[in-house]
Amino acid sequence: MTSDRGAEIICRRQCSYFKPNRTEEERCRGYSLAALLIQERPPTEDLEAVEAFDPLFGKDFLRGHVCRDCPFYEDGCDFVSDDPSEGCLPCGGLVVLSRLLKQGTLDESDIRRLDFLQLGEDSYLALTPRSAVRRLEEDYVYHITNDELYEINDDAAEFLDLCDGTRRVGELAADPEFIEFCVKEDLLEARPVPGKTLSYEGRSPVPSLRYLEWLVTFRCNLKCAHCYLGEAEDSDFPRDLIRSLLDQFSRMQGLRVMVSGGEPTLYKHFDLLNDVMREYAVRAVLLSNGLTLTEEFAASLNFHEVQISLDGMEHGHDAIRGRGAFQAAVRGLQAAGKAGLDLSVATMIHRENLGEWDRMRDLVHELGVKEWSIDYPCSKGRWDQHPGLAVNSEQAAELMRYGFGSSYHGTSPGWTCGRHLAAVLPSGELCKCGLFPEKCYGSVTNGLAEAWTRVRHMPIEETLCAGCAHAGSCGGGCRFRAGGDVEKDEVMCRFYGGDQEV
């Protein structure tokens, strides 16, 4: 494919900035990558006659992988700005790439590979801002945005440590297949100029603390019938410990921070927390009731995921959360989705939502929810005041089957829940989870790692679940709902089909 043919397809036919008979000293990066594509894959009728350009499709991805290193980007490319002028279109190369991505002829890994090839061996190799090496019980590279761990060997870990943005591709003796895999999976990228990336050295404790529930406040704008916290309190996590907690958790090789409450968006230092969160290579998840999530607020969040409680359709949800709460939760989900955040939903089983599960299933799929976690309330807080809302364990177990998704919050085979999970209260103290606030092991002030060493982890074999064929998957269920360290969680026993000896 000649460069003239590439210019014909990319520039003359697609680019609104193309001017015949004018020679530019530099080509835009969209053209450079699209031209590489055309050399590899001769154009077809589909390439020349795809659907109309959609200016919103994949814009953030294309800005990061195509526009970021474009020679015209620094001069103020109108299209990639946060507030482009009406009708503003990108270069022809970006039009071609975007159309083919939307059509399915290309996928994002193709763009990442082209990006890497175009920059070449003189570029600087670095972990992407969306990935980080994590030294847990084994070595991993963690894709933060996709929430995915890739186990790696010692050689791969040492090589990825060198990929800090200060060494050229040609300097690093590496297996080309490994680099190609990492580029395809969005773990490595090439950069035209050097720039050292931040990393936290060391290893995690054993067991590793991977998931942190951070109850930043006990303030709340609802009085939910099932709330295990009881009456709301004006208690907030200390402002001067925000960075300290995130630093300590990062040094412990932590993966995911779940910012919770109360209602976390009512935390009086939430603006600071939100600003600081983008500086850390951890997956940030906001657990909210959705009432405060306007489109403007959602667009300002430096989180990867928003989980909103949806405890039924309008009747069921409002029955335990108050009138109007359902519509507000749905608006919050829509706002977070429009902002490009991953969506998840948490639902509690109760008598008033028993007839709403098929409609809830349709709604969460319609909203694009990636995970639906379903639980049965523990006998604590306000739930004890509403015995009429309870259903039996058999009903609860059957409804749990509606859930989907694969987030993993702390159980590992052979151990009860909490093997990799802990909670930090607004006081700064660390406990096993939010259901056990009366039993703390230390504080952020005195050291998160030291507090974690004091947590008692219960082996399955020391509980009444010993010998159950489902113990590896179930993890003994919820220790609080079970009623003690060694007891069985009846709801989870029902869910997995009762006791079965190995």
C-alpha cells in the first residue's frame, strides 16, 4: 500500500482539515497509526464505507492511545479538549480508527499494538497508568481499570520493575512475545519521552491485605430499615490521615479501596479524598445510595467504579429506604454510567421486594451493570426493629442466584471470610469488617500493617463447616450472620445446597 493511497483514504476522504496541494512537515498521529493499519491490512469496501462518525465513541481511549503523543496535541487540538466546539471533528486517521473500533473490525488491543509499533525502539517502556506490579503471596501485575490480576514469574517481575519510563525499548532485553502480550493487555506502553513512574517497593504481609473497606463517615441522608450501623452519627475520618492510609495500603501492595459509610459523599473531606485518590495505583470503588450523584458530580469522580444500593423496584426499594429513594438511585446509576464509570449494584433481600426480582434483573442489564451482588441482612442495627421484613433462609438462598459478577473480597480456599479484607472506621481504627466495629486491632496512626498482623484468621477446618464440599467456594459465609467464629451461615448453606462431605 503506497503512502499516496493511504493519504487518499485517510486524509482526502475522511479528514475535515485536509487541504489539497499543501504539504505538512508533520503528520498527525491519527494518520500515522491508520497508515500502519492500512499497510498491514489492505483496505476493503468496509473500510471506505463504514457508518457515520460518532464523536463520543471511545473518546477517552483514543485520546490516551492516539492523541496523547500527537505533535498537534500540545497546540490545542479542539477535538480532544474537554469542551470542544460544536461540530468539531478529529483528524481523518482518528475517524478511520474510531469507525473500525465501533464496527468491530478493530479492537482496543490492535490500537495499543499499533501505538507501540509506531513509537519504536527509541521510545521509553513503562507500565501503563492503569497497571501496577503487586508482590502479594506471589508476584502479579494488576490491571486496575479491569480489576484483573496476572500472575508472573520472577524474571517477568524483575523486567517489569525496569519498565519505569526511564529506559528505551531497545535497552531492555526482553522476550518480544511477553512485551507483545503486555501491550495487548494494556499493561505496558511506549512513551516518546522519559518520565519515571511511581511505584511502591516491598512485599505484602502474609496473608495479604488486598481489599480495604474504608468507612469514611457515619453520616447518612437515609434511615434504611436494614442498616446494620443503626442511627447515623456525625463521625468523620480525620482529614490529615487520608494520604497516610492510602500510602500505607499501597506499601502493603493493596489492590482495591471501597469507600463507604454511612453515605460517603457526605464525608466533610470528600473533595480532598476524591482529588487525592487519582494519585494512587489502586482500584477506587465508591459505595453509595445514589442520592447525591448528579451528572456533574459523577463526572468529577476520580473513581473506577460506583456501586449503588438497589433494594427492589420502586415499591420494594422505597419500603426500606424511604419514598423517592428508588428514583434517586436510578438517576445516580444513570449519571455514573454516563460519566464512564463501571457500575455495580448491591441488593438486600427482604419481604417487600420478593415479587420484583425479574424486573430488577431487566433493569440492571438495561443500565449496563457489570456486577450484581445480593445479600441477606444481618440481625444488627435497625434490622432488629423490623422483623416483618425478614424472609426465611431458603427464600433468601434462592434469590441470591440472580446475582452475577466476579469481584473477590477476601476469602481464599481453606479460610473463612476476611482472609484478605479489613475495614477502617471513621475513627481510623482497623477491624475485621464493618459488622465488627467493637473489635479493633490498631489504627492508621499506629500503623495499618501492624494492626493487620493482629487480625485473627479462622481456618475452615476449625469451624462446623469442616468437611463440606462447598467450603472452598463459600468460605463459611458471613461470620457475623453465622452467629460466631465456628458456626454455620444457614443462608449460604441453603445457597450451596446444604452440607456435603468431601
